[in-house]
Amino acid sequence: MNNKEKAVGRRMPDTHIMTILGLMVLVIIMMLIFQPGNYFTLMNLRSMIYQFPEYGILSLGMMACMIAGGIDLSLVGIMNFTGVLAALIVKNMVTEEGGMAAPAIILAVIVALAVGGLCGAFNGFIIGYFNIPAMLVTLCGLQLYKGLAYGITGGPAINGMCDPFKEIANGSIAGIPYALFIFIVVVLIVSFVMKSTVFGNEIYFLGSNAQAAKYSGINTLKVTVMTHMFSGILGGCSGILITSHLNSAKSSNGETYTLLSLLIVVLGGVHPDGGKGRVMGVVLATILLQMIANALGLMHIDDNTKTFINGCMLVAALLLDVYLDKRAAKRA
Amino acid sequence: MADEVFLKLVGIKKSFGGVHALQGVDLEIRKGEIHCLAGENGCGKSTLIKAISGVHIPDEGSIRIDGEEMKNMKPMDAINRGIQVIYQDFAVFPNLTVAENIALNGELKDGVKRVSWRQIHKVAAEAMARVGVKIDPDIRLERLSVANKQLVAICRAIMNDARLLILDEPTTALTAREVESLWDIIRSLKEKGIAIMIVNHKLDEIYQIADRLTILRNGSNISTGAISEYDQERFTKDMTGRDIVQQKYQPAENKEEVLKVENLTRQGSFENVSFTLYKGDVLGITGLLGSGRGEIGEALFGLAPAQSGKIWLNGKEISIQSVSDAIRNEIGYVPEDRLTQGLFMDRSIRDNTIAASIRSYLKRGKLDEREMEEATERWIREIDIKAPSTRPPVRTLSGGNAQKVVIAKWLNTDPKLFILDGPTVGVDIGAKAEIHSILHDLASRGIGIIVISDDLPELVQNCNRILVMKDGRPSGILDNSIDEVSLGKMLIGA
Amino acid sequence: MNNERRVSLALTSTPMILIYVMVVFCVIAAIRQPAFLSPATLINLCRAGIFTMCFAICEMVVIISGGIDVSFPAIGCVAMYVPMYMYNNGMGVDSVFFFFGVAILIGLAFGILNGVLVAILKLPPLIATLATSSVASGGLIMLLGTREFTTLPPSLDWLYSINLLTYTDPATGFKYPLTILFLVPVILCIVVALVLRYTMLGRGLYAIGGDKNAARVAGFNVKKLQFTAYIFCSVMASATAMMYTTLMHSSTTTALMGEEMIIIAACVVGGCRLTGGHGSVGGTILGVLLITLVQNNLNMLGVPTSWQIFAVGLVLLLGAVLSSIQAKRIEKLGKI
């Protein structure tokens, strides 16, 4: 019994998650010292919550693809494409007086998720069927979906959606933003899929060793298509959120999110070669980055500095990975 | 000249973190001889090669090349003294042409900065002429067969003024004809005074080519001598340290059909393969590489399905066109290459065990973790996988235990037919015997077992019937009264 | 393999298909817009292709060595912005050598950074260079702000005004000059092609892209070769960025961002394999030609401007699929 506990116990302290928690504490302490008045206010907390769900959800899509041994660089394209579609539906269906809002929004959400899924499935099919590196296919996908969004809008943003649509990302109930509920629901669904479904386990198998997966009777093409479809659906979900949040849809919203989501998944402990990674790590990494971004914002540090800092952190996270791998190898 | 010693090792010792890989090895290689180095897996063969080629510096002992004592020999020192190793992966460049692969290393060694293509073609042509092979020098290496890649590697070694050529298990991926032409080339190199050391553990091949033989066991050299001093009995005894126990598997007489295959054909791989497997049978399929032995297994598992022919499993006719067909018909398959095809090295024992049967743990839309855990624990107990728990990644297991995990993966699907390709490759003796007894036990419970292997002693001892394949055609089904030497002769068609 | 098969293979090889596509493209464009067939189109194409060509050669070298570099647009931006910033703030001299020298030094620094990340720390190249990209681009704006320099210093203006030749359209009287900087990609292509083919350095890049381990065993200095590839890429991309400033009369912090996508795709369409070890200058030139042609002349085919991003994406995807099908075909030929 004792022996068994030890074995289980050794798995639990996930070094990545511990590191992220440590960094969170560090940020909190720093802010206690430098900005005690601003940081720990309800308003600031809420402002944080309004921002991270859109890229947090994107990161979960990126995570699924990376665990499967690939990558999805087209997520931002899918997000903007589905956002444009949703905006068009809402704009065209809702009357001047705000009638038809509910059916329009429901339709917009369904279309966004479905189209996101289709875009992802298309990526996945090209990757799996033609055996082309995911990086290349999704780069092309980014161009394609961005091009679709640009072609539909003709360039300028679609603005001024009806109020109920804006409420999705900007509204709140009892002071708690809807966006947080959406994020939590998505996280729960993704964790369930990754942990407790056959599909989720097959993603891990595919990423660990694609050939062994084939020899174990897993249909690798199907899993690849489904993984990217899953990621695309999450992209569609983000599309709704960002369009509602900005009250605007165009082909070039949130272009920094590709890098940001890569940073989040790597920081969250997803292995770039596939096979390893946990939803928990990615969620914590999302929150950590939002905390840092918010802290920097309060110190009046602009977005570009954040980009710089994010780049540095990405390198640091990778180096941590290399170091931990080496240490694990030494132990074994 | 034949008795002049080129390389002399005395008392070579090497340990890695407390594991004594070499415990005082003596070895003598003479100029112009073909010397075989034999031993079971883990006997220290590869460590010894690395010591000779300067990759590992021995802890103790001396290496003398041409009478010169080598201290702290580096890979470059070994190369400069004419020691060339051809590893199993050949270390060639798939994207470069044959000519470049042959000539580039030499040019690099000479410190050439500019590449003269005329020079490269000249060197390549010269090397191919010397070795006696003909390959289009402008073709990219990725288009070559394994045998031709190996020849390119040999040409390259010759151009680097090889005086001792070490080949690490050169025949494992060659067909019968390719092995023959390899031996011809090796003999011609010997005529030129080059010493050859071949690592091999197949006695029939050693008989064909070697002048002398050294047998290594547990990091020490057990015996050395002219090939004529060895008969099969001594060879096996020196290899394993045990007298051969000729206890062959013999199931109870039973006429209950498990699997019947009729005229199974896949163009270019095998044709008209028919056999019947009765309850309790362990059927062996053997043949040289390219004879179609492995392809039959792949066809029955749907990886490269047969184009025509009929298959009955437990009296019911089935069609297998894909892996999912095979799985639906409850067929399990242990692939030849455990590391790349059989296992998820970084995942836990549990994940590996349930990889093929994961769907059966779906309870009310959710995977039942506890049941997966219990199943894995059961298999760890039942087939005696040596692991502290279900958690550690398979990477941490030894070859034998890792192979047991692959077997557990399929046993967990409760198969009716279980095909194993090379089930004991890279498995130590103890685990080998355990795997065999697992197979016998399964067979007696009515599961059809097919063992595909080129390990003849294994087949003779553990299968009650053996299907011999030659050039894609079955050349007979034997019972196990045959001994491995005559079986070996049958493989090459002598 | 018999001769007939060899010919049929050659006729359906990737470069030939690229040529067919371009010919078909030109024919359709010429039918729809007879003006397409004027020398002016050619000169415009050459002008438009200068940067793409230089960047593609940089990227190709990295891809051949088995890596990938998505940081060159950001590095290029730093390299085009910093010298102009220095000049406009009274630092530095007004000399072509100063502007290009500073740009190249900046390229060198980031090239070394990429080399350290990939060759020494062994990080995945895509993610490592993405990180470099954000460090470069974020750091630039953080330290120097976002301005746009649209007036060239006299020395660069002088460089701008040198033309190889000028074509005057007889009908409209418009002048179409071809800048001297067009020689840069031409010379670059020739030099890189020669280096790749006829030096140990070039063969070494192919070798490490083909099999790093075999290269190590053969005695290649793998790290040094990787460094060379990344440094070459950054340095050359920086010089190209300075050329961009000269020709476009503009230097901003984001001018080149997003270019990496098209460039990588041009390489892949031209026969580079992202797994490394494959690719040639000739193929890359074809890839760049195709993409430049498509990017600049889609309206001649009647594709509205707003759909051009999509159309380019489609061409790239088809190119990627095509080269994968070609690879499969060669594999199917069987081993010999």
C-alpha cells in the first residue's frame, strides 16, 4: 500500500502546474507591493474576466491539436471568419427595434460553431489524408479563412450589433460576467472530452506514437480530422466571444492571439512534440498570463511590451521543459 | 599474412552507473579474416563495438591496433586507423545521391571546402568498382532498398581506407538473395586483406561466412575459435549458458478448427497461402525476409489486406480489409518493431494496456478509470510484468516487460486469434520462456496463436506446426520433429 | 525504369506543373486583358518579386537545414526601423553603408539568438523563432515607439534613383523603371545556388536536413551549420528590409509582419520539404514567380481585390497538396 501511494504520489506534483501556481503567487505579491490599491479591486478582477475567455478557449483548441502531435495556426482565422458570419447574421436578422434578437443570436452561435468545425475538419482532412505537416496546412488555413472573412466583409469591420448580442461577452449576472460562465462550461467540456472519452484518449495516443496508434486499431485519419474539428469548434466559440466583446467583426481581429495561445499551451505544460499536456495546466497558464497582462496594464505598460514579455516567457517556458526533460531522463 | 593480428583487446571492462556491460573481454582480430561476434541480447556486443570504434572509452584494459597501444581512443582516432563501423541504420543521408553518400565523408575528412562533382563521381565509381556493386550514382538514397543502402554504406567505408570493417547485424533486413550477394562482397573484401567483424547470432549464417567465432555472454567472452570447432550444441550452450533442453511443445490432439485460411493472396507479397489452425495449435510462420512471412500477419490484421482468398475464424467466414475489420473480428497483433509500432513509450503501463480495448470501458458516456486500472493490475499479476504499479511509463521497462505490455494490450481485447511477429526480439532469456508459456496457455484455451519469426530454435521448440515461406509461396507445413539446422536449410532452399 | 516513364515523370514533376500553371495563368490573363502582355507587366513583376525572392531564399536555406524561421519579418522590421530612427534622431551618418551596415548587424544579432535557441538549446524551431519574433517586434516598439518614416535620407534616395532600365509605354507615356536593386535577388540566387551545390557548407546544410545523426557521425559540425543557416537568414532578411525601405519610401515597425506565411508557402510550392533536406534555388524561384504572379495579377483574372487573400491561400494549399502527391508518387515507384 505504502509503495503504491508513493508511485501515485510521484505523479501528482506536476512540475508545470506547481511552477504556474508559484508564478501566480509571485505576481500577487508584486502587485501587493507596487499597486495595492488598484490591483485588488472588484472592478479590476472583473475587467480581467472579460478578457481572457476568448483566447483561453482558443488555447484549448491549440492544446488539443498539439497533444495530437500537430499544431493549429489557423485558429485566429477561424475565429474571425466565424465572427464575421455571426455578425452578418445578427446584423441582418435583427430589426431596427431589436426584434428577432433571440433567434438571430441562436442561429449565429450555431452557424459559428458549425462553420468553425467544418474549417477545422477541412484542415484535419488535408493533414491526415495527404500527410502534410499540420504547421503548413494550418498556415494555409489561416490565409484561407482570413481571406474568406476579408472577402465577405470587403475589408471594413462590421460594427454595431444589437445589444443582446453585445451582452454575451460584456454582460454579467450578479456582478459575474457571462463570459466567465461560458469559459467554465467550455473548460469542463474540454476536460471531459480529453479525459473521459474514447476520442480524448485517442488524441493522446495519436500524439504519443502515431504508428503504434495505427497498430492498436485507432483510425488515425478520423482522429486527426476530429481533433482539428474540435479545435475549429472552439475557434468558432471564440469568434462569437470576440465579436460580441469588441462589438465588431473583421478579418484581422486578435492577430496576436496565435502567439499568445502557443505561449499559453507551452507554458501550461503541453509538449510541442505531442502526447503530453493537461487542461488544468492550460487553464492556469491562461489565468496567469491574464494576471500578468493586467498587472502590466495597470502599470501603464503598453501592448507591445507585453508582446515582448510574452516572447521572453515562451522561451523561458521551453527552457524549463528542456531542463525538466533532462532531469527526468537522468532519474530514469 | 592471415595470422597477423590487426586488433587486440585485452581485459576490456566498461560499466555504466554500476551496470557492468563488459567484464574483461579479450578479442583478437587478424588481418583478412572474417570474425563473427555472437551473443544473446544484452551480452555487451554493442558496447564492445563502441569501445573498438572509440565511442566509449573502456574503464580498464588495453586496445592495440597494429601493435600500437591506443590510449583514450576517440572516434576520429579509430577512423584514422582504419576502423569503420556500419551500424544497423547505416547513418546515410536519404536526401543525397548515392555518389555523394559514398564520397562526402572522405572529402569532409580531407578538409575539402569546395565540392567537385567530378571528384565525387570518380570516388563513387572507384568505390563501387572495388566493392563490386553497380548502383546508379545519381539516384537519391531514399529510393534504394535496404540492401542497396547497406552496400552504399560499405562502399563509403571502403573509401575511407577501412582495414577493419564492423557490421552490426547486417542480415536482419535482407532477403535470401541479398544475403548471398552480401557474403560475396564480404569475401572479396577479405581477399583484399580487410578484416571483417560481423555481429550475428544466427548459426546457419555464421557457418556460411565466418572463419572464426567469438561468443560473448554477460559481458565476458565465453569462447573463441575456428568455426569448425563449433557444432550446434556447443554454440547454443556457449550462447545461453545452458544445455539445450529439447522439450518441444505438443498440444493434445484436437480437431476443432479455430482458423482456416484458403488461397490467401496479396500481389507482390505472397500467394496461395492455405493453412488450418486447430484448437491448441501454435502455428509458426517462417521464411527469410521478403519471403512473405511478415506480410501474412499484416494481411490477417488488415494492415496490408489480402486481395483474394478466404478466411474462416471459428467456423465463420470473415473478410478483413482494414485494421478495424480485424479488431471487430477479435484479432490481435503484436508487430515486429515493438518500439515504433507496438508501444506508446512515454505513456503509462495502464494507457498502453487499454489502448486497443478502450471502447469497452465506456460506461454511460464516460470512461471508467477504475475498471481500466483494475484490468491493468490484473494483467500485471497474471503475466507477471515486473513494474511497481500501473503508472510508470513503458520507457522505464526492460525489453521483456515492455513486450509483455504489448501482449497484455491484446489479451485485454480478449482475442480469438493472436498473431505475433517476432515476439521475443530483444527479450532476455528468462522473459522469453515466460512469453512462450503464456502463448501455450492461450493456445490451450482455444485462442489461435500464430508466431512469425526467423528465430528457428524458438519456432522448433514452441510451435507444433511450422509454415515455411519461400519467395512469397508456402513451401510446406512441417510438424516440429524437424531440427533447426534442417529447417534453416529449407529456408534458403538447399 | 524505362525511358518513356522517365519522360512522363519529368513532364509531371513539380517544377513542370508550376510552369504549366503559370502559362495557363498568363494565357487567361492575356485573353482577358491584352495589356497584360506588355513589358510593363514584366517590370512590375520583377519589382514586386524582389523582396519575396530574397526572403524566400533566406527561408529556403533554413528549411533545407531542417528548421524553419518565422522571425525574419519581425527582424526585418527592426532592421529597417532602427537605422532610420537613429538617422532621424541625429545619430549616424547619411551613408548607404551606415544604413545597410546597421541593418546587417541587427540581423546578425537576432540570427545568433535564433541559432542559440535552436542549435544549442534544441528548442522546436517554429516555437523558438515565434518567440524571437515577438521579442523583436515587441521590444522594438517598446523601446522606440511607432513612427513612420516616409522621407528617405539623401543617400538612400540616390540608391533609389538608380535604374537598370526604364520602359516607356508608347500608348500612355507612363514610365516603368526597373531599379538596380533588382540585381540583388539575381546575384543572391546565383551565389546561394553555387554555395549549396559546390561547397561543403552547402552540402552540409542538405546533410543535416536529411539526417542530423548521420551528419554528426560523418563529421559535420551540426551546430555550426545550423547557426550558419539562421544567421544567413536573419542577415539577408535585414538587408532586404533595408531595400524595402529604399524602394517603398517607408519604414514602419510592422511593415513586413505576416510575410512569413507567403514566403514559407512559396518555398514549399517550389519543392522544399518542411522535414528538411530538400529544396533548390531553381524550384524556389518558380515558387516565388507563381506567387508573385498570382498576388499581383489576380484582378486580371477577374478576381475582386477583396478575395485575393483567399485566392492566394487556395493556391498555396493546392501547392502543398500537389507536392505531397508528388512525394507519394515517387514513393510508389518502389525501391531499387
